[in-house]
Amino acid sequence: MNVLVDRRGAVTVLALRGEVDAGTVSRLRRAVAAEVEAGARQLVVDLTDVGFMDSTALAALLGLQNDMRLDHGGDLRLCGPPPQLRQVLALTRLEDVFAIFPHRAAAVASYL
């Protein structure tokens, strides 16, 4: 998995590419930690190019969102989940927990 960072004013977008699983999720955690340390408080995780995500990755996203809200006064939102990932988010009821947007522009605009 690769993490590409795109800063849009006060909003930081972390675009994930590839498979996000137990073997790669630490890269996501490190990327979020680095952005938070740099002052980011409004995060978007772009899932458009994610081919697979396991339960470890879902748990990590949930933990990162909780950390952003409780420890840093910020938020973490999702965008662009492919259909199969959107179905997993629905089945696990995580779509009720995360703000999920169809594309990056909508997610970034939601902070404005």
C-alpha cells in the first residue's frame, strides 16, 4: 500500500493505493501521525484506489478517527470507497460511524 498526501488548505487528504491489511496498515498509522504532528486536524482518507481492506485496516481507521476526535479535536472522513468496500462498510455499520463521501472534492468541501 502507498499513501499519497495532498494538502488542500486546512484539509489533508491521504490517498491510499493498493491493499490495506495487517501487513500494511502501519504505513497508514505513520502517515496520519506525521500529519497530526505537523498540525493537521481535518483529514480525509481517499479509498478510491484501494483494492482490498481487511478487518485490521477497518479497526485502524476507526481508531484513527477516535484519536482525531478525542485527542486532537479534529476529524477523519472517508471518500471514494469502491463498491465492494462500500458494501463492507454498510455490513459492519461503519457507514453510520464515518462521514463517507463519493469523491475527494465533496469530502474536502464538507470541512468548509
